[in-house]
Amino acid sequence: MNNASSPTPQSRTRLLRRFVQAGVACVPLLLGGCSFFSPIPEPRGSLIEKTDYAQLVPGTSTRTDVLDLLGSPTAHATFDDNTWIYVSMITSPTPLTFPSVKKQQVVVLNFDNGGVLRKMDTLNKKNAMYVGMVGAKTPTPGTSSSILQELLGNVGRYNPMSGMSSQFGGSTGPMGGQGTGNGGAGNTLP
């Protein structure tokens, strides 16, 4: 019997060695691909640097100086126009959820009524307070009904005058042929 078609142990070893070498050659390509799919950080808000707001001096700097150095604020305080807030953050997109915040910086400037800077606070991610979403649902009227409500739902909606020809509810009204209104014409006060 001739076994010329079956591989020899040496050919099996060579074939296995080539397979392992090809697999080892593909590992750097696979690992390199991981960095290709990593999320790209995105800057958001007022991109301010510490060197910019370090030039501000409380008691000396004015609103004009702040606008020249930092630009317009991200927000003003809700009930105090003399408080300016600059928010800067770097986020990273996360699939199927909100972007994760990698770095955050908030600069809060308080001015007096004359427009002079009185107080400057800087906050970062450590000072942030996480506000979670509430999982409860707000009930909306009319979205669910019982079987009894569905059976009796149209009771009281029947309008016997809907089939009549007059645009004001029918040709003969409760006043015996005078109609139910004057259609908006002749409305005068005595």
C-alpha cells in the first residue's frame, strides 16, 4: 500500500512552524489596530490655560481685561450677572453612553458692580459632584386605560347636531328657528 498522499512527520512540523510564524507576524498588526480604534479625546468649552487666568489680579483687573484674556464666559450665574463661569473639559466618547470626562477645569470670576474683579476660584474634576439620572418615569395622563374606560370612552361625545347643515350647530336651535348664534356678526354692546 502506497501512502504518498499522507504527509510525513517532517512536513507536518514544517507546516505547523509556518502557521506559528504567520500567527506571530500578525500579532503586531492586531495590537496596532487597537490604537486605531481607541477614542479620540475631544476638547469642549472655553479652552483656557492657567497662564491666561494667572494674569488676572483681584482688585485690579476689570471685565474688559478678562474678555481680552479669556474671551466671553461659558455661562453667567443664574441670578447674578456679576459672576462669570468658564468651563473647560476634555472628554472621550464612550459607545452607547455619555462621553467620559478625562479632564475638567472651571474658573469662576466674581465682579463688583463697578466691573472690577473681586474673587477668582478655580475648580477641577476633584471638586465636581456627580449628578445621576433618575430612573423613575413621569406618568402621563391618557397613556393607559382600563377595559371599562375603553368601553365607555365615547359616552358623552355624541353630538346629535353634527349631521345638520348649519355651521353654527344646526338650523333650528333651542330658540325655535332662530339658530344658536349669529356667527360673530352684529356683536355690539348697548
